[in-house]
Amino acid sequence: PGADPRIYEEIADMSQLQPTIEEYLGEYNADSKQPMPLVMFMDAIQHVARITRVLRQPKGNILLLGVGGSGRQSLTRLATFMCDYKIFGIEITKGFGMNEWRESLKEVLLYAGIKAQPVVFLFSDTQIVFEAMLEDINNVLNTGDVPNIYAVEDTETIMTTCKQDCVRRRIQPTKLNIFAQYVAR
């Protein structure tokens, strides 16, 4: 806690782990509009450490399973805060359709690709309204992108922003190479 940038490092003494996680939780609650009054027992602490470790991996993603109310989302929010990543989620409202889903997903992908910032997309099984949503998530996990999601202006922004990555890496700046740099971000 307090380090900038936040560094993930091994804690050999388990007695140091609980105060460290609780300090992060205190910082999260102080900064958040929706504080989480969590009791950090050893199983929860170990889960936060695992989630954090996976999120820190390049293109890290994680599927959390468990009974409802077991703390998966809360622990993920805390781990995301500990990593200093931005968290995105969708809110299913009346009239929520595939267009709204695609716009939300596009917003997350553009944030990660254009700004080159790590992001966590928190998505629950209760939010699956259309089967096509699972296909889109599968595409993101497998390729880092969803086909035909970008408008012309989005594609132009991607090409303008990521062309510099090709030049920096001495790769020919073709449309395909520029888009590959976007996905790699």
C-alpha cells in the first residue's frame, strides 16, 4: 500500500498478509462511493492474492465459480483496486439489448486498446441476456477483439493511435499490423 506504481511482491510471512490486504481494503473504502464492509479471513485473503496474481499476468483473465453471495465480485473489485486497474461492468436495465451490449463492450476494448491501460471487465452469469453475449466474450478471450464491433471513426482512431507502435517496432504499418498492435495493447 502507498507504493506508486503498486508492486506485486511475495509476502513470505503470512502474518503480514492480512494487515496489508486490510490496508488496501481501507484505502478502497475511503476512495469508493460504495464501500465494502468485508471481513478479511484467511480464505478471502488467499483468493484476493490469487485474483491479483492472475490479473497482473499479460492478458490475464479469470473465471470465478462459487455460490451466490460468496464474495467473488467484491474480492475482484478489491484485487482490481490493488492492481490500480480500471474496472468496467454493465448494468442490465429494462430495454437492454444487443446494441447496448456491443456499445459497452466496445467502450472497454477501446479504453484498453487506445489508452493502453489495463482494465478489468467484471461480468456475471446473471447478466447474460442473449446467447450472443457469450460468443462475444469468447471472441475477446480468444482473439482480444469482437468482429464488426467498430464504426468507421473508431477504426480511424485505432489506425491513428496504433500506427506509432508499428513504427516504433519497425513493423510495416499496414492495416493488419496496426490492428494487431491495437489488440496487443
